[in-house]
Amino acid sequence: MAMNYNAKDEVDGGPPGAPGGAAKNRRPDNTAFKQQRLPAWQPILTAGTVLPTFFIIGLIFIPIGIGIFVTSNNIREIEIDYTGTEPSSPCNKCLSPDVTPCICTINFTLEQSFEGNVFMYYGLSNFYQNHRRYVKSRDDSQLNGDPSALLNPSKECEPYRRNEDKPIAPCGAIANSMFNDTLELFLISNDSAPYAIPLKKKGIAWWTDKNVKFRNPPGGENLEERFKGTTKPVNWLKPVYLLDSEKDNNGFINEDFIVWMRTAALPTFRKLYRLIERTEDLHPTLPAGRYYLNITYNYPVHSFDGRKRMILSTISWMGGKNPFLGIAYITIGSISFLLGVVLLVINHKYRNSGNTADITI
Amino acid sequence: MALCAKKRPPEEERRARANDREYNEKFQYASNCIKTSKYNILTFLPVNLFEQFQEVANTYFLFLLILQLIPQISSLSWFTTIVPLVLVLTITAVKDATDDYFRHKSDNQVNNRQSQVLINGTLQQEQWMNVCVGDIIKLENNQFVAADLLLLSSSEPHGLCYIETAELDGETNMKVRQAIPVTSELGDISKLAKFDGEVICEPPNNKLDKFSGTLYWKENKFPLSNQNMLLRGCVLRNTEWCFGLVIFAGPDTKLMQNSGRTKFKRTSIDRLMNTLVLWIFGFLACMGVILAIGNAIWEHEVGTHFQVYLPWDEAVDSAFFSGFLSFWSYIIILNTVVPISLYVSVEVIRLGHSYFINWDKKMFCMKKRTPAEARTTTLNEELGQVEYIFSDKTGTLTQNIMVFNKCSINGHSYGDVFDVLGQKAELGERPEPIDFSFNPLADKKFLFWDPSLLESVKIGNPHTHEFFRLLSLCHTVMSEEKNEGELYYKAQSPDEGALVTAARNFGFVFRSRTPKTITVHEMGTAITYQLLAILDFNNIRKRMSVIVRNPEGKIRLYCKGADTILLDRLHHSNQELLNTTTDHLNEYAGEGLRTLVLAYKDLDEEYYEEWAERRLRASLAQDSREDRLASVYEEVESDMMLLGATAIEDKLQQGVPETIALLTLANIKIWVLTGDKQETAVNIGYSCKMLTDDMTEVFIVTGHTVLEVREELRSAGGRREALPVRSPHSCPERPKAREKMMDSSRTVGNGFTYQEKLCSSRLTSVLEAVAGEYALVINGHSLAHALEADMELEFLETACACKAVICCRVTPLQKAQVVELVKKYKKAVTLAIGDGANDVSMIKTAHIGVGISGQEGIQAVLASDYSFSQFKFLQRLLLVHGRWSYLRMCKFLCYFFYKNFAFTMVHFWFGFFCGFSAQTVYDQYFITLYNIVYTSLPVLAMGVFDQDVPEQRSMEYPKLYEPGQLNLLFNKREFFICIAQGIYTSVLMFFIPYGVFAEATRDDGTQLADYQSFAVTVATSLVIVVSMQIGLDTGYWTAINHFFIWGSLAVYFAILFAMHSKGLFDMFPNQFRFVGNAQNTLAQPTVWLTIVLTTVVCIMPVVAFRFLKLNLKPDLSDTVRYTQLVRKKQKAQHRCMRRVGRTGSRRSGYAFSHQEGFGELIMSGKNMRLSSLALSSFTARSSSSWIESLRRKKSDSASSPSGGADKPLKG
């Protein structure tokens, strides 16, 4: 309505009977919508609805919290830091880049046996997998086996896009920084030689990642052929087609690689390394006793104050150990219940003061 | 169309030669084609885009878009900004395009109207747009004038023609235009075709009543004036045809020159919003700086060492520079605190509210078939904050219909309506009106109820006959008789029309007049009187007379005029009759009727001859002709015989008193600004219950000098302090002198103290807290002084302390000045309502202008923001639509800021855990769609449809309007609460998942806390929390709200799964990296436990706070809502029981006690009780509480427990 004058007004505004003043029915429709009389639910926060809600939340949350808490407490978990920054640590020698390969051994004892499937993780701290430049430094087309992206990776991969004029496969900072320590676990028994715990390396990645998101480039039988014309990431010791001996766990679909490529949300994280499957016999998967961890130390983290850990954990319906959730549920449930009581008291007092008479007429 | 847009240098003078297109063409005058549209198909896109990018918000987002194209900075994909931006631009463009389409359509309609143009000696039909300057066109009766024309000749003698100028200046009475004598003979086409005069005149301008030019023809010069012009927009009336020469066409016409751009009005919420947006920008910059510093420190401390795995970008050489870049990156990702969709959503909501106003059946006037119209779509919520209403009187409060209501003839009063029992009947229960069927010439629309008057006519009472004879002779009405017996009267003033119509129905039918005669059908026989002289009405004389000679040859002077004037000019023998008549006059005046006194005088032949001679001489006198004539008139109009008096009802518009009462209860102050005289204005003030007899005092300021006015104002101010006691019957029409006498003693002292107090307390008004009800009546002269710089504050203070203010005899400019004054000092929202051209200035000045459509022209409507056809719709516009609009807009804004802070601030917290790298928490698609898809519709639905209490309740409890006036629902405090709530939510939104995810694993042992799962979890809980919150905020869940809220949630999950699907990933692996994430993440019980926990923690405190507020400190609207709920549950019997039990002891007495006719408004007595109760517990605010308690005490003692409850209803 920027203009004061509107030609339409000149037409419609004329007196009835004047030429142009067509008599049309301008009466508004009598519909519920136009008259703003749509049937509606008008909720209001009354004591009758609010107070029970608080009590019910309390009554539901507290048992859930207790359930979670108990479950979480029943989970066995052991964490071994093998960064080696302390001089006493067996891995201290590996801090120097000269020692290659560097293998160190850490002894530890399981006080209680681990039943059921046991999961072996490596944990990193102060490692910023969630940094913006890090997160974007990958080419999902290449990882999905797109031949053109294989030879011409996305610009996002810079500065790990090309090396010596050859495209890097897999390109990018994420792939380049892949965790490459090797961990082996041995059970020390008194009577015989140390028993190497069988570590399963397949089944540690999401199904969708392994089967949809990551694909090797198309081509002949030989994986090396398919990656022809590419070079390995700068930091890697061997090219991508030599990550594993098994054909369905090699190249881009190597599960260790896939797990690494699923970047962590927080600078302290753990990633699944190996599965220790439940044994068929009645023995616990990892009986209580003395173990040692054999580490091929390749992955330097001390330069940026990072930490490396190995974690063994059992699991429940809700995953690994998670004390926070249980405590949070119990706390919130209690607060809700308390709040319900407080509100009830206030409401009760208020009602007695007689003011509600005005309202409830 | 292209012709319209041509630009020309400013004209010095205009030359137009008739019938010579070639000559005129070289001046390149504008054609008669009108263009109000802004675009055409080709220019639409560039022009519209250019306009849109002039808006700061759009430019800002464009700037963001450019930032995002820099790879080092880009923290988000380009589409996260461009999609909303394009959407917003598109919506605006579509709206502009539709508007323009309609403008094109109406332009075309006007441009394609047909007119008859004289071309090459023949009349040809031409479209308006093809009419050129210098053309001669023919107009016929009732046609619109196509351009500004010089009248050449017409069908009437002497080249006269009649026009109606309603569209130009709002006046409905007809005006005469005359052709100059030389051209008036050019009656037929052949002569006109040869006419080759040339007009040289002023360049186009916007002065409607001025024109100067010269016609050169046959080597003669003829001066031209406005009297010879027909302006575009006028309608030809009572003239068969006329010819005119086009002088100004199209955009040069005075009508178009007058239609300047209107001032763009903004609402206070708009201004507040802009301030807040600026604050948010500041806040944004602060966050950016904090995070940038964080980034610099992090890169310095950690990032440099982490370069093994994540080297810096090539361009980045220092931590400092990295921090600088990250500042811009964070500006990009945090920009959603000022969402691009805010402005467009606000527009959409206002548009919706405007449609509701247009659609409102209850604001549709059946009689005039005009619906209410929101002509501006940007002011709706301001309607909920109005504190001052400035109203015109004529046509706004009154219908401008005069009805002959009562009369006093020879000391006998007629016109009271009695019912069967002989009691004076009240309005609405009148018996059948009397039957005028004996008189074939009677006007069917005329109604009269007192049969005794007709009887008196029928039995031939000579006084009665003389009375009506006077009415049928003494006037300046023109009659028109289209068919035999179908009489139409054209009266200059509606009063006269009413009187002549009354005489007509009682058998004295004014049939026709010539300059020398008047023909009247007296009781069926035609009698022609010789009209000897008309002594016309003017403002000083306040009377008019005619001198006629009847067929018998007797000369008689008939006079009618104002009582104050006429009663002094009566023959002394009338004393007794005068006394009775004066009683009747007082009685009529008390009922708010306009009175006229009628008198006659017989003149003998000689005297008349001699007088006529003197009159002729006076009229020929060169100097001071007016004065001489006046004294001649004065002489003959003396020693008259009193006939009686008439009382005319200035009919109020329907529902005016009720509306005013209701608006007053809603704490809205109503000022009447009228051009009418003081008596009429005060009368109307009483009849529409603005002024009541219960008022403590009505101050009348009529001083002519500055000193007088100051004195009067001070005495008013002073006395208000001195006299807090009620003096129940103060007569408002008490002469000024007496008032002064009464007060003079007090005035001196108190005026002084008042002045001191005013100085010490400046604008913190002492006066407003004064108890008692006062009214102020001020007239134009005094107002002129009161509006001077040194007195305006004093005037304002006094006026604002009064319950009612009436300014009479004010000019249109003064109306605007008064509005401006209140606007300037009061910081209150003002609304001006009027119907005529004289109200345009005030309508444009006030925050909101309302035009009454349908009566006098459309000037006011054109200038207004809202228009409807009856004053009573104002209550609905303000109390229902305005209140809802305000409520909805406030709720909308609160929620909108809340949801965006909750959404955006998560990035801030995440910054501390991702090396301040401007990594987003969410998927980029979520960021793109959050504001425009996931959360837009529910809040829009709330903004458009929400209602706290039903419409009837907002009428019943006018106090519900108060939060808007006090600006309680959305202000800086509320804004900070929303922001705080948003930040609280964002903290939980980030830290609860953080706490849960940090060390957790999925139920298949794999990592839970991968970035993508974290993003999905936070996004999902955010969407659920804000949906819960909108659910809590929505007070009125229509099917649409359900659909949008549940739909938004469903759409979120649908899009989530679609975006994470294999199909999209296979096509664009680099764009849809989250493949498989939704199904993997949302299958985890831990994730759901986290979402539930987050939701409960975010919502629980809100519910608790709201519940507490509802319980401990409820708003009136909460109470009304609650009452409604309870009432629904309770059975009727309970209510009846209660009703008897409760006395009215707690009612706040002032509210209803003086309202007559309020019962019509509120159908059941129960509601009344409720509302007063509710009122009593809510009006007591800190500032005015002592007044309240005083009033309550007063009403307690006044009303006995038994009858107290019902008393006020009866009034």
C-alpha cells in the first residue's frame, strides 16, 4: 500500500449506480475458518494435569535410572594406557622415532573374568577428529569406488590429494592419519606358553558402511590392478590394497579403515579394534588372570599430548559402561518427583487461601 | 503502457490548443493513461530483486553467502544460506507480483473506460488512456470525469453543470461549475469542432481548489478559474451532458497529483524487533570474537602440534590469522540467531491477520454491503496496544442522518412516544409509527410515532399549519421530480432536508421552486408563493429567513434559527409562549437533540417596498457590503412571532455508546475532534455516553486569548487536585462566567501550586493519579493557543487526566496537531478514526488510521490503514482482532527467538570441544531446513490461529486489553527470558548427549560417539524439544495446529531417513555423507534414552514455572481461560446457587455503574458479575491501587448487600 491512490478505489469507491460500481456480493463467507471459530482443543496447565505428570515422570525415570545404573555396573571394563610418556612405561622407548618397528609389552591382570563377547578398543585422547578441516578432508565418492574420483580426488582432500603427481587413495587427512598400531593380547597361564587370545577383525564396522558407503573401485580380480595409478597416503607404511590379506576386508572395505573413517564427535574417543567372541565351552571368554598386551607402536601422539589406550569391555543391551545415563535418570526422576511434591504443596496452600473462589465460580 | 512511464522536464506553463493534436503533441504532455503498477514482465525480476536487496536483512544474507564461497572460511555449504534466501525472496516476489497484477488490472480497467472524444468533427468512442491534452470530450450524466477538463458548454442554461466531488474532497453536496460565457454557446458538435482556442495555464499541481489560466480565442483573452474546471474523479450530476477541453491528463491531473506516497508506518514491535536484531548482531559478534580468540589460542597451543595429522591451510601462517578466519566462519554458522525467515514469517502472520479482518462477518455491514478492510497489512499487532482514540464526530459517531424527532408548536410538545400504558416508551419497544398513507407524496422512509401531531394537522390547527408551512417554505432545498409524485430533495445540510421532509409528510409538500416562486402542496392543493427574498444562513447570523407573498397577497417573513439568537428577536407579546417553549427546548437539549426555533412576522406592503429598496442599495454598496446587508437583515428580523421549535436527532451510529463504554473500560481514552460547534459536540458527547451526569466535572475551555486559555486550563488542573470529592450534578452547559465565578477564588492559589508541581515532576504525571471523573471540552480558538509550544504540555497533562476530551471547531490541521502532541509526549499508540476528507491529516498522523467507508466519499478510506463502515466495529477491531494479533505476534516472537537460540548456541558449546574450528554440530541439511521446514509451520500456525480466550470473552472482559497497552507480552525483559531459555536449552542439548556419549558404545560394541550419530541425536532431540515447546505455547489447538506440529515431526523423520538413504548417497556420495546413519543411530536404546532425558530436562522447568505463575500470579487471561474450563465442567445448577449467594460487595464500582444499555451488550447478568470480580482482583496494580481501594470502599458503602448486585445493570 505504498501509493495512496489506487485506481481500483476510483472504480469501486463510486456511489452505487454510478458506472463501474458493479454490485457484487462482498459478504464474507460464514465458515469456521474465516470466522476464526475452528473447533480447537484449549489445553491449560491445571493441577490436575501437571502434578500427575511430574509424579509419573518421577516414577518412570527412577526405576529406569536404577536399571541402567545396575546394568552399567555389571559391565566389566579395563583400560590400559600405553602412550608411554612415563619413563617407567615399557612403551617409553617407542617415543623416539628412530626405533622402527618398536614393539612393547604391557602386563596386566583381570581381577574378574569377562563373560560373553568381549570388545577390544583403542582409545585416543586430545585427538581432534572433529576439527572442521579434518572432518571435511575426505572424498566419499572415491571411497565409494567411483573410478573418476579415484584418480581425481576432491579438492577437500588438500593437502593430501596428490603425492608425487599421483592421486592419493584414500585421499585426505582422515585417511592419512589412520591409526596403525597393532595390538595383540596374550593370556599368561602358569603351566604352558602364553595363549594368544583370538581377535576377530571382521564385524567391527556398521553394515551400511561396509556394504554401502565404502566400496573398492571396480575392475579386475586383482585389487592392486583396481588401484592402479594411485599412491598410498603419505603417512601409511603400505598401500591401501595391502591392508589385509583377506579379500573381503581389503582396500576401502577394510574394517579397521572404515572404523577410523567414521570420525569421532569428541576429542576423546574409543574405536572398536577387535572382537573377542564368546567361547563355545563353559569357560568365560576372558578368564580372570594375568595377561600381556603386545603393541606394535607405530602411531605417534605425544607431540600433541595425545594419549593412547587399550580397552577391554563387555556389553549389555544398552552398550558399554555408561554411568552418566543411569545417574542422570535417577537425579531427574527424583527432581521431578520432588517438584511434584513442592507444586502440590504450593497448590494446596494457594487453594486454602481462598483466592481460588474467584476463579472457580 | 510504455507511454505512461515517460519522464519530462518540469513544466513552466501549460499550453493546450483545442482540436489540434499535432500542436499539443510537441509538448509531450502526459497521456491520460494511469499507471500505479510498478513492474512489467521484463522489468519485474531486476527491479524487484533490486528493491528486495535494499532491505538490510537480505543484504546481510547475501554477504553471508559471499563469505561462504571463500573456502578457508566456509564452515557450511553455500546452499544452507541460499535455499532460505531464495525461498524468502521468492515469497516476497510472489506477493509483490500479485499486488502488481491487481494494480495492472485496475489500471487497465480505468484506462479502458470509454469516453466520447471529438475527433475530426465527429464524436468517437475512445478509451480513457487515449484521451490527449487538447481533446474535447463529451460527458453524460453520472459519468466520471476522465481528466481535468475546462468546461466549454453544457446542456443546462448559462453553461452550468453540477458535479459531485466526493472522491476528491469528501464533500457530498453538489457543486456548480460554469463555462465562461463565450464558450457556453458552443452547444453542438460542428461549432465545437471549429473551436481552436488555446489555453495557457499553470503547470500541474495538487491544489484542488485553485486554478488559473487564460483562454486565447479569436484574439481575445478570457481569464479562467477553478470555477470553470471539472476535475478527474468528480461525477457529473443533474446535467444531461457537457463538453470539456482536456487540460491535464493522467498523472498530471489534480487527483493523481494529490496521491503522494503515504508515510510508511511501522509498529512499535517492528522497532523493538529491529533493536533486538541489532543487539543480537552485537551478541553474534561477541560470540564470534570469543570463539576466534579461542581458536587462536587453541591453534597456538594444540593445533601447531597436531599438524602431524592436520596441517594448516596453505594461506594460514599463524594462529592469529587462523583466529581471524574462524571469526568469519563462526559468523556464518551462528548467523541463524537472526533467522532469515523472521521477517518473512512476521509478514505472513500479519497478512493472515489482515485476512481475518477482511473476512470477519461481524464487521460486515449489511446495509452498505461493505466488509471491513485491512488496507495495510503491517500494523495489525499495534491494534492490540491502542491507548488513545481520536474520533471524528460527523459520519463517524453519528450517521450524519438528521431525523425530525420532536417539535413544540404553540407551547405544545409533540413527538414523545408513549406505549400502551401511557408510559414514555424506551428505545426498542416502540409501537407502530403513524400512517401517512393519506398523503400520496409522503416519503416512505420518514417515521414518526406521535399521532397527536397528525391529528392536529388534520383538524386544521392554524398554528400547526403555519408551523409546517414555514418548514416547507423557509429553506434552500432543491427538489427533483423524476416521475410524477417521486420527489427527491437535494439539501445542502441534512438538517434542512429533515425538516422539509417532515413538512412533506405532514401534508405541506414542497414541490418545486423557481428563482421567484415556491410551489407547495398544502393538504393536497397546490399553492404557489411568490418568493421575495432569501435572507440566507451564515455562522454569525445563525438563522435564515424567507420573505414570501402568498396568493392572497399578504407578505410574511418566515424565520428559523438558533434559539439563543432568535429568542431575543421576538415580539414582547410572546413572553408566556417563550417560557413554555424554552422549557421544551431545554428538555430537547437534554436528550441531545439539535433544536431550531421558528418564528414569523407579517410585513405590510409599504414597509417591504422600502426595506427591499434599502436591501438593494446595501447589496450594491462597494465597501463593507456584508456588514450593511447584515444590518438590513437584522432590522427586518425583529419583533417576530414565535411559532415553535423543532428538535432534530443527529442519529448516532448503531452501537456507539456501547462501543465507547467498552473501549473506556479497556482503558482506552477517547477524544472527539470535530469541526462541529461546541453545543452539538457536547450534545453528542452526552448521547454517546462519553459525558455523563455522574462526572465530577466537565471543564469547558473557550478562551480566545492565550491568557484566558491558560487560566482555564490551570483552573481545571488546579481544581482537580482541590476537589477530589464528587459533585454529582455539575451542569456542563453552565455559562462560562458562572464557572469562573465559582472557581475564581480557588484558581489563583491552586493554579500556582499546580504549576510548581508540574515543574518538579516533569512528565511523571501527578494528575493522572487523581481520582474522580473529569471531562474537558475545548474549542478551536482555545486549542490553537493550547497547542503552542509553551502550553502544550500543560494542555496534554490536563487532557490526559480527563476521562473524555472533546475538541470542537477544530480544523483538519489541528486534528493532526493534537494527535501529534499525544504521540510526541505520551509514547502511546494512537488511533484516529474518521470518515471525511477533513480527517485525512489526522488519520495519516496517528499510528493507526481508520476510515469509515461507505458514507462521504473515500478520501479518508484511501488514507487509512483499516476501513469499515460503522464505528461500532472498532471494538471488535481492537478488542478481538487487535488483541489477538498482539498476543499472537508476541508469542510468535518469543518462540522464534527461543528456538533459534536453542538451535544455534549448541555450536558455541561445541566450539570448545572441536578446537574452535567452526565445525557444525548438525548435518548441513538440518541447518538448511530447520528454520524453513522443521520449525516454521507450527509457529506460523500459532502466530496465525492462536487464541487465548474466545472472542466473546475479550468483549466481556475489556481489561484483557491492558497487557497490550502496557506492552507486557513482548518487551526487552521477555526477550531476555526467551533468550535465556534458548541458551539453557542449548546447554542441555549439547552437554547431556556429551555426557552420555563420551565413553559409551553401541549395543553391538562399536563406537557410539561418532560425529554423525552425535549430530543426529542432538538434532532429533532439538526438534522434539522445540515441538514440545510450541505445543506448550499453543493455546488453541485447531486441526491445522495439530497437522503442522505432528506433520513437522513426521517430516523431520521422513527427511532424515530420506537424506540418509542409500539412493541419494549412490547418486551424490559427497553430498549425502550421512548414509545409513539414521537407521543405525535411532535403533540404539541409549540414543532414545538420551533424547527422552534431554526433552524432559528442557521442558520440565518450563512447565513448572508456568504452572507456578498460573497458580500464584495469574494473568487475567489465564483466569478467564481457567474459569471457562471450570464452567464447562460445572453444571448449571451450581452456578445458579452461587449466583444468589454472592453479593456485589467486591465489585469495583466505577466499572459499570454509569452505563446505560450495557445490558444489550452482555447478554447474561452472570457474565457481568464474573467480569467485575475478575476486574476487581486484577486492576489493582501498584500505581493505582489506592484509587481502586478507594473506589471499592465507596461502592461498598453505596450499594446495599441486597440490591447491590443488580443496581449497576439498570444504571
